[in-house]
Amino acid sequence: MVKKKIIVPLLLLCSMLFAVPVMASEPKAAFVYDDAELFDQSEADSISEKISDFSSETGWEIYAFTTEDAQGYTSQEYGENTFDQYATGMDGVAFVIDMDNREIAVVHFGEANRYYTDERVESILDEGFNYMGDAEYADAMEAMIDEAEYYYGQGVPSGQYNYDEETGEYDYYEKNTLTWFEILITLLVALGIGGAFCGITIGKYRLHFDKYKYDYHKNSHVNLTNSTDRFVNQVVTHRHIQRESSGGGSGSGRTTVHTGAGGRSTGGGSRKF
């Protein structure tokens, strides 16, 4: 009986010791690093699901970060450095709610630079900012993700170029372009196929060229009819077409980039709230 009384409490104590670490180490949701604890579990799951779908669509690494301590960095720098801690590739997007600097930020990397021009980043920040005044943090994060996904669906904008603010270099986006070497190879292949087809056709019919003549006098028929055009009336309509003015002006296709953490080409923007 004495042994039973000792063993039972020991078993209960062991089970409690093993249970506590498991509960404490359980993450809120994948892709979401809510260090500022702004989201409850259901909100974090919803954000994570959006990011998972977006990441599958793009092939990029995408994260949502919140913080109360930016460690002396700006919001964009915090997004860059934290992205570098978790990302394994060069392409992606980080959405940041920074309670330390009181800013929201969007940071994009690699291929994503082409899709998110400075003008589009401002639009993404607009969507998130609409919810920050009422402390609707989860809604703000989801709004930024939705807007970013929308612009991805729109594709790379016409006239897009990366401007490296460190070197002053311009890198214009060129879609599906062929080099002169590729064009030459394509022409040679086309000529080869066309020549082979002509050779086979001539080989089949060359024995008949001297023997057969088409009697066009006997087999042809021409029927000519008179046709007259009469000018009846003329109506000219003048209409002024208003040209839409772009808010971004000549810089609407510009993406400002620099070399960020991990050697990635990085761009983005932030907004105070």
C-alpha cells in the first residue's frame, strides 16, 4: 500500500512535467510570427491560410511579422532582417506591423520587385492603414495580403523598371525577349523544315511537269458584271477623349530597390499610424 501511494503521485508529476513544454512550444500558425501578440489563434490561422494560398500561387516565401521591439531598426529593416532569418530563397514578401515604430510596412524581394512598384506598395499600405486607426490589426494584415495578391494577378505593369538607389542603375523589365542568336537558330530551323517539305513535294511531282499541261481555254470560266458605287451622305462626329492622368506620373512603373539582408534585391515601403 505504501508503494502504491508513492508511485501514483510520481506518475502524475511526470505526466505534468512532460505536458507543459509541449503546450508552451506550440506555434500560433505557420508563416505568421506574431511577437507583439496582436492576433488570437483564429486570426493567426486565417492569415496563415491566406499566405499559404498566396505562396502556392507565386512560389515565393511570404511571411507576416509583428513586433513590439524593432531592435533599433526601421520597420523595413526589421522586415528584411526577420525575413532573412526564416527564408531560404531569394524571392518573397514580408508584411510587418511594427508597434515599436508605430508603422506598417511591406518589404518585397527578388522576383516580387517586378510586381510591386513604388506606386503599388503605396496602394497596399493604404489598404492596411484603413484598419490601423481602430486597432483592427488582423484585418489590416489581411487587407495588405489581399491587395498584394490582387496586384500579383495583374502581372508586371507596363514599363516596369528597378531603380537601384545605391548604384543609380536602371534595370528595365523585358518579357519573353529573344537574343539575336536565338532568333538566328529559329530561322535556320524554319528554313530547314520548309526546304525539306518543298524538296519532298517536288520529288513527288517532278515526273509530271513535262507531260501534263492544263487547258485553261477549255476549263476556265470568267463572268464579269458591272458594279457601281454611289456616294450618298457623309457624317463626321468629333469627340474629345479625356486622357487619364496617372498619379505616379512617369514613375508609375518604378520600383526602388537596394541590396538588403542576405544579399537579396529588396524594396518596399512603410506608413506611420
